[in-house]
Amino acid sequence: MAIKTLSEEQIESLMETLRTRFTKNMNLHKDLEWNPIEEKLRKNPKKLWSLFEMETTEGEPDVVGRDESTGEYLFFDCSPESPKRRSLCYDYQAWNARKANKPEGNAIDKAAEIGIEILTEEQYRKLQELGKFDLKTSSWIKTPEKIRQMGGAVFCDRRYDTVFLYHNGADSYYAARGFRGCLKV
């Protein structure tokens, strides 16, 4: 598979977007500074490409903290509503099992194509502590293996000022359900 890279113009435009968003949303990353993050990004074209894809699909990626065990910066999709990667089954197995009306694809493979991981329930709840997201949409989240083996998948949203965890058949898909991703840099 070919290495996915951005042009200098795309890199500079993305950096400006990310820098502006970082400065505007200091509540998401109170104890962090932009310059060390930008330095790490510029050294990693693959991660830049993933952020570009997150941005292209209207995920509005932003830094939400650091992984304490690795020191990596965590970028989450911080768009108010689920990014424009919607109408997807949960994973390939669910997509492949559909006999009719197959959607364009599935959330797990789409995340892998972008180079990100789908948020876990813990990450989703952390995001919701930083703001109010998915007030009209919902987002698939990483499903525990036991649930997935029984044909299910889980998703979350925020209603009534509360974060809810729900279940559905993994082969279901809805125009208002997408997924949020995490990129570690």
C-alpha cells in the first residue's frame, strides 16, 4: 500500500486549522501547549494524513489530553455532531452478513482506513466531560467482544444532559449514526 502524504500546502493549511482550533478550545487541553504538539506532528506525515482525513470528514479533530502511559497526545473528533462518516454498519462481519440494502461500508474498517481507532466507552465519556456532543446524532463506540460475538454493537449519544449507552444489531445503520475516532501522536 502506498504511503499517504500531504502536499506542503495541505500541511500548512491543516496546521493553521489545528492551531486555531487548539487556541480557541483551551478548555479541552488546559495544561498543554501547541508548539510541542506541532513539532511532533511535523515529524510524522502518517499522523498528519490521518488528521487531514479526520478534518475532511468534518470530525474537527482537537487535542483532548495525553496518554499517561506513553506520553502521546490524544486527538479526538470534537465536532458537535458525529462526523460525516455515517450510515455505516459496525464492522465488516456485520456489513458482509447483510443480504439487502448494504450501506457504503462499516465503522471499524473506515477508522482503519483513516488510521484512527474508534472511541471506547471510557474515551467517549471523557469527551462528554469536556463539552456537549452528539445532541442530535449518535456514535458507534468500541464494542466489547462478548456483545459483538452475539451479533450486537454499542453506540452512545447525549440526551437530557446525560450520556447514554445503547445497543443495536451490528448490521444496523442510520443516517444520524457515525463514529468518533482517536489518534495518538
